[in-house]
Amino acid sequence: MRSNIITEAGIPTRLNQWWSSIPFITSGVVLICGAIYLLCLLVGYDSYDEICFLPSAVASRFQVYRFYTAVLFHGSLLHVLFNMLALVPLGTELERIMGSVRLLFLMFLLATTNAILHLTIAFLVAYNPLYPVPYLVHECAIGFSGVIFSLIVIETSLSGVQSRSVFGLFNVPAKWYAWILLVLFQFLASNVSLLGHLCGILSGFAYTYGLFNYLLPGPSFYSSIEGSSVLAACVRRPGFILCTGGTTYGQLPTYSNTAAAPSALINGNFLRNISSWMPSRQTSTTQEQEDARFPGRARTLGSVGGEPTAREANANLHARHTAANPVRVDATVTPDQGDTFDEELKKLVGMGFEKTQAEVALAAADGDPNVAIEILMSQQS
């Protein structure tokens, strides 16, 4: 009789599983930035002053293309590696919530607003009558880190956490997390653009406070893009996540939505908790409306053929339950329903399920504990 042999997946298998779990737009940005850096390395291109964000060149020669070329180019292997490793958990979480097209538009919007803020502040500081600092308009900045700082602010607001771990060394209040990273990078790394990172943080807060709402298109804009025949091949990919409307259980936490306080905390090491970053949901006694900044659950297109994935199984369970118990998008949640939801959540936690995952599963199941248990079990399988 052959003895039972327990083997672990090899490094290539684990890397393949990790890469396949990254959604379409996030993985696409990683590939594009990585490919651009490798191409520059192979051909020996180092004329970054032609493509970097240079305020003096933008203002004098109206080189607006620098808004976007600057975020795609990187100065060193460590630069691109660190930025992309930071982007993967942030982009993955936001793309699963917003959808692929929404996240792509968000990145475009943040790259634009970051550049405009950078340009404005650089000239204001350089030519102020009290203490002019002219070198800022001649500072050449490249890298995706400005957008990453914006995403850090947005994801922190969306998750509703009270504290964040800095490199797994110590915890800081979530509202100060981006600012502390800004200071640390200035001391720990050389040739870091303080103004570029600062503008990223400011853009992130402007977005979460709703200052960019008038720049955000409606759901029909995203639907028309997803339905375009030009992007049909992209939409059919397993990692592409479609945009859907609002949810029936509470609004996602934002700074402007102070009435809905987060009910779940995510603690522990930053890197260890990447896979468990899931948005908290709240019950509400008022009529629910979709927040354009933080839309509701997105859904992913599964692979064609073969065994269904855990994500497909979750979608099927939710679809079966919805068919049996239809819920209107504009349905309200009464206080009694809110109490029932909390009671069922406590039961799930008592059964040993993690609170955040149990809350999201129960929301996806529209409060049905049996369906929620099926979802949670399928995620663990």
C-alpha cells in the first residue's frame, strides 16, 4: 500500500495562482509598466526628461502628454517593483468593488488631477513673494506612486478600518496612514518626489469627500463601454469585472457618509491581510442610493467550460436566491430587518466564520443565513 504523501504547491504554481487572482485592469497596469521599463532597459533609453512630469515644460510648451507618460515610466528596477507590488493589493480590492472600467476611469482621473495639482502647487510655491522655491517647477517626476497614494486614501476610506499597519512594524490611525507613509518615504528613500506624493494624497481625499463627483460619469457610460464590440474580447476574460449598481444592504463607508459608521475592523499585518480586505456593509433606515464614488458589488465573468470557480459559485448562489426572493434596487431596510441582520451575523461569527467575510456573505445572500453559509463554505473550499 502506498503511503499518504502530502505535497505543497511549488513556487511556479503559487505564482500562477497569485497572478490569476489579480483582476484585469490591475494586472494590465502591472504588465504595461513592467514592459515599458524592460523595453527602456533593452534599448538603453534614459531620456526621462522627455517624458517625465516637468511643470516648466508643461506650462511653457503645453506638453500635456506628460500627465500620463510620467506615471507609466520608472527610473529603476526597485522603483517599478515596489510600485507594482504596492498596486496589486490596492487595485485588486478596488477593482473587485468598483468593476474594471470604473477603476480604469478612476486611475485616469487621478493621474489627471494629480498632475494639475502638482503643476498648480509648483508654480505657486516657486513664485510666491514671501519665500520662492523655483526648483519645484524644474523637478522631473516619474512613477506610478502618485496614483498609488491616491488609491491608499480611497481604499482606507472604503474599508472603514480604524488603524493600519506600517510595514508590519507598528499600527497607526487610519486617517494618518497616508501621511505617515509620505514622511517615511522621504526619510527612507532618495530622489523621492515629495510634491508628487503629496498631490496624490490630496487627490485621494478630494475624491472621497465628493469633490470630483461632477467629473464622474453615470452607470450608462460604463455599461456602454462594457457592451462595446471593440472590448468584447476583454470583457470575456475571467479577470474582467463588470460594473453593477447599488446594493440593498447599506452604503459603503465614505467621509461624506458619516451616518454609516463601519462595523468591522481589519487588524494585523498589512501584507498578511491583503486577501481579507473586504468592504464593510451597514444597514440603513433610509432609502438607499448608489454612491458614484464607491459603487456596489461588481461581478466577474467566469471562465468558459470546466469546473466552476469559487467566485462563480458565489455568483450562482446569489442568483438562485435572488430569483426566489426578488429585491428591488430601491428597497428600504427597516429597523427590524436591521436587527435580524445583526442577529444572523452574530450567529455566523459564533459558528467560527470571520466577521468581515460573514457580513459580506450575509449581505450578498440578502440576509438568508443558509445561503450565506453556502457562500462562506464555497470560499473556503
